[in-house]
Amino acid sequence: MRVLFLLREKGQTSVEYLLVVAVAVSMCVTFFKKFQGYLLDNPNSYMNGQKAFYQKMFDPQLKYKRFYLRR
């Protein structure tokens, strides 16, 4: 008799789906914050490294371009 009562509970599945969606959204937000810190905000990030590379190449004080060959 108790099992039939549990099977009649409507809404449990929708609550479980909402919890799964909430956990997935929070994990995605955390991932994107970490990714943003790695890619953009960190002083040693990839984008800041590229920016420094191109600033050295197109230095306005030297009035010419320096081309570096990366290995």
C-alpha cells in the first residue's frame, strides 16, 4: 500500500528536473567564470600574452614593425 502512495505523487519528477537544471546552470556559471579568469582577466592570461606580443611588434616609438618568428 505504501508503494502505491509513492507512485501517485505527481510533481516529484518536475521538482527533480528543476533541481537538475539548477545544478547544471550553477556548474556552467562556475565553469565560465574560471574560463574567463584563465583567458581574459589573469595578468598571465592568453589574451594578455597576445596583446603584449603585438604591442612589441608594432611599437610606435620605433616607427617600424618587428617581426618575431615563434618556434
